[in-house]
Amino acid sequence: MGQGQTTEAGAMGAVLRSLHNQYGDKPDVGRVFQVRGTNSVAAFFTLVKRNQGNMKVAGMIIASQASGHIEAALVTDEASRFGKTVNPMLKTLFQSWHPGGLPAGETASTSHSSAAALHPYTLPDNSATVSLPDGCKVSPQSGGGTILAEGPNGEAAALDYPYLASNTNNPSVRQTMAVLQRGGLRNTAYAKALYYPYGEDLGKTFSDLLQMQRRIGGLGPVMIQVTSEKAVQFPPPWRCAQLTGQIDPMDGKGKREMNTVFCSSPPSRFGSYMNVAFHTAVPVSSADRERPTMGAIVASFTPNESVIRGQANAMAAPAIAQIHEIGRQAAQQAATAHAAEDAHNRSVQQHWNAQDKQNQAFSNYLLDQTVILDTTKGTHSTEWNQTADAMVKSDPQRYSYVNTPDFWEGVDY
């Protein structure tokens, strides 16, 4: 493969473009690494077969100088199986193809560049699966589509790890921060939230949010140095970058080579915005040996979207109730602080009430839900969009949609 190319990069690019044209999705390519003991380079990639049922696949592409020309090869499989099958596929490949510097008869199992044998793992809540090597332990904090895993020598992976932040440039967020500075909102989610300006450099944002979250969780700081930041194409409005460098958790195991894809979404009307990290770290001393394994782990990660949506729905009611209680507490504290200004008190309470309604409307939007009025019973109910549409269409005299300003406190929000 890769005929007519004069460089390894050109050969790999030609193969990846061919995959793009064949399946209708641009491959997401990881960091290129040297195949130890050879003149070859390789990289892991993932893509979705848009024209074949949106199947997610993972693969490894290898390019090598060979007698004055460039050769390239790849191995692929379904992403959920790739971690388990990559080594057998490489072994079969190298039995008939010997890239520059790899002696005939040497296989993936004897090459230092091969990934360790991986075994499928599914979270107890069935929200995600990944393939992991022997000795790798999954943190009990994993769940909801996020997997945190650590190996015996300091190898670590944080897959689909969320950082929910509040944009300090937003007036509503600044108002909340002012209440916190006056001693309000103690023992609430607001007191442990991440407050950070949106739109900063992604490498700096990742580093700062990581340090802030550790501090809030009672952990000490880490040494983190981002030496390379490369933009990653992702459907708008998300911004993504691949970050490489070094990180030291100060746990006595030394510095790790860091490879992270970090993405940030635009903030909502009231300032909250989501950040997500796919992060791997391996000891610097064993990075060449461990890098392929970490790439295979990331490539094998598969979230179960239907389970995650169900969990979001199940958690929505208590989470929203907590947010509303926080809003009421903040409004009361603001009113107490300005007891002499009755008009101001009323405006503050109205502001928080309106914000509660808007927060609920935004939550309904995320969960594909709608508030419906039953004129026969004189009641409100929150239904899935598909159910709500069917109810209104079947009996428009009885059922109608409820707009955000008409939400009932204690019922709809």
C-alpha cells in the first residue's frame, strides 16, 4: 500500500485518505511513534464506517523505507475487539511482510513495539467498554461512560473524563461567585464547582482545570508540562486539541509521558460549559514500550450511549431539585443581605426564579423532554418529546405544550 510515495508520512496519508474516501469518515489519528528496532513508524487510528451502519473501527497503520521505496500496511477491526485482536493480526502481517529493520521471522510478539495482550472490560453500570492489559485496575469512581484505569507501574488512562466548568466572564456566574465570597452557598455544589474563563488556550485550560479539581478534592498539585498542542478537527461548536508533554503526580513513580485529547464546548446562557479529556500517561522510562498498548486501549473504548442517556434521565430529577434548592438559598441570602431594599429583594427573587425556569428548560432540551398541560385534569407533566408530540396530535383540545415562562414551581422545576 502507499505506492508512489517517497516518505513514510506521505504513505500513511495516502492510506488514510483512501480509508476516508472508502467509508465516508475522516480517520482520527493518534500520535506517530517509531517502531522500536526498525526504520518504521506507526500510528493508531479510529473511524466510523458511515456507509456501513456507522460501525466504529480501530486500526494501526505502519510505514517503512524498503529498498529505495516506501511500503505501508494496516490492520483494523471493530473498535470493541481491536485491543484483543491487534497482536494476532500483527503477527500474521509480519509473517509475510518484513518492514525496514525487522528481521525475517520476527513477529509482533517478539517486537518491542507490539501492544500488550488486552482483555475486554465492561463497567458495572454497562455504560462503556474498553480492553485492558493484565494488572490494570479500574477505579471505583468510573461510571456514567467514564473509565479511569491504572497499571502497576504508573500507567494511567482517563477515558471520556468530564470537567464541568462555569465561565467567569458570564454575569450570572460572577453573581454566584460574589455570593460565595460573602460566605453563602456553603456545602452546595456551587461551593465545589470549577470557575474558569471560557475561550482560553486548550492546553492551559486542561492544566488549570486538572489542578483546580485536585485541590477541591483535597489532593496535592501535579507537575504538568504541555510541550505540544495540535488542533484536532471535531464537529463544531466543540474545540479540541491533542496535548503531549509530561506529567508527574508526585507519587514517587516519576515523570510520565502524557498524551491527551482535550475538548471544550461553548458555554450555555448561564455560563456552564463542558470539557472532556481522553488522557493517557506512561512512565518516561518505558514510554516506547507502553505507547502502543495505550493507543490500543484508547482505540478500544466504546461508550454505551443508550445506557448513558438512561442514567442522565434517572439522575435528572434529584440533580435539578438540588440546583433549585441552591437557587432558592442564594436568593434568600441575597434578600437578607439587602433587607432594607425591598424592591431589590423582589428583583433578586424574580431573577433566581426565572433562572430556575431557564435551567429546567435547558435540561429538558438536553434530555429530549417537553412539559405538557392536561386541560381535563388541570395538571402539568414532563414527557419525552416523541410521547408529547403524539399526545398533542392525538387530542389537541386536551393536551398542549407549556412554554418556559408558564412552568409551575414545584412541579415543572
